[in-house]
Amino acid sequence: MIAALIVLPICAPLLISTPAHAQSISQPVPENATAKSYGEGWKCNAGYRLSGDVCAVVIVPANAYPTNRTYGSGWECLHGFRKTDDTACVAVIVPDGGFLDPSGERWHCSRGFLKIDDMCQEIVVPANAYLAATTYGPAWECKRGFEVLDDLCVAIEVPANAYLNSAGYGQPWTCERGFFEQDGSCAAVVIPEHAYFDDATYGTGWKCERGYAASGVSCEVIDLPANAHLDRSGNRWDCNKNFKLSKGLCVLDS
């Protein structure tokens, strides 16, 4: 008996609220709206937006068109116009030397022009130069055989017995084989007796034959002490196994 008394007050509010809920479901479809094809309720027709409990017409500004979508603003700007304050469409002003972006909402400068504020300034390319293909860095680059000096491209002075290299930095020329750089020129490599040409990018330009060691600008024969042998380079010597160096000699390692 006590349990029945407790349940009844809880159920009472549910019974009272049911008519109100049914009334909201049966609310009539307002003007410019259509009942949903599934579920309950209604939605505004294309060209209208929900405003309170009614469907208000979407106001399409000048230079715009209705999207007939149930989301968003309900309109978009025509090609060549862009939104401003979400209430109007203003024309995209393309400066001389520029072109309209495929989106129709912005512009870019044409090749040979540089964007500065709201303008496209023509790039002045000096003689012996060409437009760079990059979107950053200098707008032009010098042709092969020329280098930048201020705003010009001047010819690179290549000394005798040298050729232009492809390095993008440092010395723009390299001495030919048999020559080495010396004070801005290419001097001939003088190979002493018992030596041969060495094309390493450093050193004297020559190397002593096996059994000889460099001494200044010449190659002198290596005097091997007893119990010694030439090392891998052929230009120095080491003591044999079980011997150690002592005062220029190879003595038994006891």
C-alpha cells in the first residue's frame, strides 16, 4: 500500500506533460516551409531561412546568386566578386600586370611582375640576365659566364688555362688539368723527377713515386733502415713486426 502511494506522485507529472508534447508535434507547418519526408517536424524551402518560428526569404545582394542550400548564407558572390561584411559582394580589382585567380575572389601578378601592396610592378631584367623561376629570392639571375655586380650582370674574367664551372658559390672558374690556382691565375704544375701528376684539389699537384719521399720541390729516395718496410702509401716506412722505432732505427722489441 505504501509503495503504491509513492509511485502515483511520480507518474502524475508525466501524464500532465503528455498533451503539451503532442501539441508541439502537431504544430502547423508555417508558410514557405515543407514537412520533412522522414521523422517529424518541417524545414524551410529553398531560398528561405529559419527566423524565430517563421521562414524568412533570403535576401540576395547585388552581384550574387542564391545557392538554394539549407546551410550557409544562402547566397554566393558571382565570379570576380568577393564577400564583404557577409552582406555584400564587391568587385575584385585586378591591377595592370595581374590576373584573376580561378577562384574569382583574388588576383595574382603575371610572370615578369612583382606584387607590391595592391599593384604589380614590372621586374627590370638587366642585360645578360633572365627571369628566375623561383617564387622567392632574386627575381632574376645572370646568364652563364656572368655574375651579379650591384644591379647588373658583368662578365666573369676567366684566366688562361681555366674554364667556367657550375658552382653556385665560391670561385666561378677552375684551373685545367696540369695547372693550379695561384694569385687569381692558373700556374703550370712543375713535376719533379721521380714524381707524377696528382689531380687532387689540394697539395702541390704532384706525388712522389713509390720508394721516394717529398722534400721541398723534389722527390728523394727513401733510405730504408734494417728490419723496416715501405708502408701502404709507398712514401714512408714502418718497422717490421717484433721491431720498434728507436733513434731512427728498428730495434728488436724485447
